[in-house]
Amino acid sequence: MFVFIFSSATEGNEKKRKRVKIEHISRLTPSMRNQLKACANLKGEKVAARVRDDWFVVEVINFDKKLMEFEVLDEEPGDDEDNSGQSWEIVKYCTTFEWFVLIFSVLFASFRQYKLPMGNIIPFPKSNDPSSAQDFPPGKHVLAVYPGTTALYKATVVQGHRRRKTDDYVLEFDDDEEDGSLPQRTVPFHTVVPLPEGHRQ
């Protein structure tokens, strides 16, 4: 009898929580609903994401409309999390099944997943549509992917992408000094996004 009463109460609480969530979503403004829809459409897309104090490129796995948060995948291994050498050392002492499990773990050790709020995500412009990108004027501070990496850093626009036939920006990255001067680097327009307010780096 106790179990039945407990289950009924649990089910009642669950229904109440679901009802509250549904009511919460129904109270959203049309613009907020459109924003949530746009976030849901980012599934499978590469975006800029802030994890702690760093910005880097990740892939969107899912967007939870109820919690209003993204689940993203970082496919670049971190130096502090590279334990593949240790795993390979253990392999030779394993059974066949354990060997396959460890191989699988090593292959996917570099894939790190995060759950991030909407404010930690910035969509990139469409790579096949230059008109989808903002036209940042010279002198404007932006956040851009540093060439040859998946990390984003603060940079200053030297030349806008719409004034170049290649649709690329010419940027100067902060703290990128060579011989006392900042080199000008060519960066694809679809890897440049607005600098977030209050950015620290």
C-alpha cells in the first residue's frame, strides 16, 4: 500500500512538473520562440562556444528547449586529458573483449561533451553564403578562429570581407606580436563573429 501511494505521488509530481514546463513554454514571446527554433536548427552545425574562459569550435549535438541549453561536442583533444599512452600500455594485459573496449575508449577519448547555456554559444555565418555574415568595419573588435586552430581569440578588423574578392577578413589578433608588431592574418568570413560583451581573454 505504501509503495502504491508513493508511486501515485511521484506520478502526480511528475505530471505537475511537465505541466509547469509546458505552461512556461506557452508563455514565451514570439521572438523567444523563434530564437528557440533557431537554436534547435543548429543541430549538427559548428558553432563558437565558451567553456569556462576559453572560446573554441564545437559541434552541436542537441538543444534542449525546456532547459534552454546546448549539448555540444569538442572533437579536439586537450593536452591535459590525453591519456592514450597509458591506455595502450594496459591493452597488452587485457582479454579480447577488454581490448576492444579499451580501443573504443582511446579512439573517443578526445571527444568531450559539454552542456552549455544559450549565452555561451555564437552561431557562425553560413560558409556558402557571404551575405549571412556581418560586415565588420575596420577597427572593429571581433572574435575569430586563429588560423590553423579551432580556438577563437579577440582580433581587430583591418579590412572587411565585402571589400575583398575572396570574402575573407584581414585581422590583427591580440597578443600575436612578431618582431614587435602585429601580423595581419587572412581569416575566412565564416569564422568571424561579434565580440561578446564583457569578453575577457
